[in-house]
Amino acid sequence: MSAVVWTAVGSLAAWLWLLLGQGFFWRTDVRLPPRGEPDDWPSVCVVVPARDEAAVLPDSLPSLLAQDYPGRAEIFLVDDGSSDGTGELARELARLHGGLPLTVGSPGEPPAGWTGKLWAVRHGIGLARARAPEYLLLTDADIAHAPDSLRELVAAARTGGFDLVSQMARLRVESVWERLVVPAFVYFFAQLYPFRRIAVRGSRTAAAAGGCVLLREDAAERARIPDAIRHAVIDDVALARAVKGGGGHIWLGLAERVDSVRPYPRLHDLWRMVSRSAYAQLRHNPLLLTGTVAGLAVVYLVPPIALFVGLATGSAWAATAGGLAWLLMTATYLPMLRYYRQPLWLAPLLPVTAFLYLLMTVDSAVQHYRGRGAAWKGRTYARPDTALDES
């Protein structure tokens, strides 16, 4: 048997394992767990780090101000050195819309060893702790919440006894590139961190989605959040690991009515989003980079190549193994496309998207070794992370 056949058989075996042995990552039915009305509604402080977010705040902040929450809740928006009037716009939106009380703070430039976002989060948590909240809602400035979002998060945390409840916001999918790349981004994330395993006590799998994280304040103190993860470029997985490592019970699933309003109209925008932290995900390790590139090639690129090579050369084994592997790949991607309400004919194009992600990962490593580090919102973080985390 030729090398093409053996590689195709290996790819098929990998897909059989991914289908059945990776926590059913491809299923999209992990939503907020069963919940009931708590006897009393705890106080919550919402912390929103924001840097140059004037373009998205009108679509997101009013949804936080309008939260229908029976308990005491307050919003702390931290203007992280914006140059576009983010802080003043937030105050104006609060004046126009009313709703929950809003405080706008400014932390100043982050000291050495801190990422800007986490320095802003630290400042916001510091302001919030003066109110002695039981829970903190950490949410990004581009996230729009349904009116009952906070109520549902708190009910889920109380009912399930969770110290951290996180929802992966539904990202925008309107441009051609968003349709091709965004659903795959969530699909790959779930493949790395199967949602079903995250909530299992004692499992090593820990992750959160930084756009929407409800966190018990005492769990944050135990895990020394955010100081313990102050260097993390990919901060939400680092946060989840710190909380779970401290004995906390965590949960992550897909959102139903929590949406990102940030547009990524061009491939360049999506490329920058992925490549800025992809090599940090691999701990800046060349061996992990090599293994990841090889793994992406075998799992996602070999199936269509083997199918076409097999058909061209008359190799039934290569064509069959490659075709079956591609079929399994396509089938596991369909639920995510349905979740994003995208046409199902995009599913067979997953190898194309995976190739783009492979190039983004390599580019992330190239930028790192050029000394540019992870760049975001005008800041560059050249220091390698010492933890696996996610932004």
C-alpha cells in the first residue's frame, strides 16, 4: 500500500476517534443548564474593559443597561486609554437609555507584565469590590445581551452550583469571509475544549469565552483573578484554568441570545484576530507548532487530496479512505453551520478553512520570532505566555 493510502487511512482513523472519543465536540446542544428561580437574587457587578470601542458601544452597551435583573446590579466600564471617546460615549448612552447604574473608570497604562485588557479588568474588579457583589459578570464591549441574560446566567450558576458560567457569544456572520471562517473558529475551539468535559469535576479540560463570564467573587479571590493571569494574551481559558485549579466548578456552552456585534468584513480582520494569539495557544513552542501544522494537514487536508489522488490513479483504497474521512469531517461540521444559520453547502469547504487557519498559525509564529508579539488595539505584547489561555 502506498504512502497516500496509509496517510488516508490514518486520517480516517483520526476522524473516527474525533467523532466518538473527543467529548462529542461537534454537537451544539450544550446550552445553559437547567435552572430555577433562586430564593434570593445576589448582587452582581458587570465589568466591561473597553479600548477604542466607540464603533460598537451603541449596539452593545444599551443591552447591558436594559438588563431585567431582580437583584442589585451595576455596570463598571473601564476606558482603557481610548482615543475615540469611548468613555464619554458610554456616559452619553447611559444618560440616553437609563437602566442599570454605570460608572466609567480609567486605569492608566498597564505596568510591565500586564496585558492591557487584564489591567483594565483588574481596575474594574477593584471598583466593583467596593460594592461587595456576590458575582462578577465579565463581558466585552462588543457583546450584546438579551434583556434576561444576566438573570439566566445567575439562575444557572445558583441552580447548578457553578463558580463560573460562561457562554460563547454568537459571532457575526454576514460577510463572505465571516461565513467561511467564523463558524469554523467555534468548531475548532470546541474540538480543543469539548464543552461537555469542562463541567466535569476533576477533568483537566477548562475553558471559558471572555465575552460572557459570570464569576463568583469569592472564587475570583481564591484564584487571584486577574493577578494570577496578568500576562495572559489568551485570558479566558487562563481564567477558567485558574478557577478550576482552585477547586471551582465551571461551565461553558454556546449562547442563545448573547451576540457579538463586532464586524470582521475582510479576511485581513479575521486573520489578525486568529494570528495574534495562535502561537500563544501553542505556548510559543516550535515542537507544538510543528505537530499542529502536521495534525491539521493530516486531519483536514489529506482527505480531499487522497480522494482526488485515488480517483486519478485508480487507487480504491485511497479514494475510499479519503472520501469517508471527508464525509465524517463534513457531517461533524453541519451542526455548527445550523447553529450559525449558514448554508449547509459550506460544510465540504472545511478543508479550505482549515488551510487558512494553518497559515494563520504559521504567521503567528513568524510574527512572534520577528519580535512583534501579540498585537491588539495598538499594543504589542512581546512576552511569551507561560500558560495556555484564550482571548
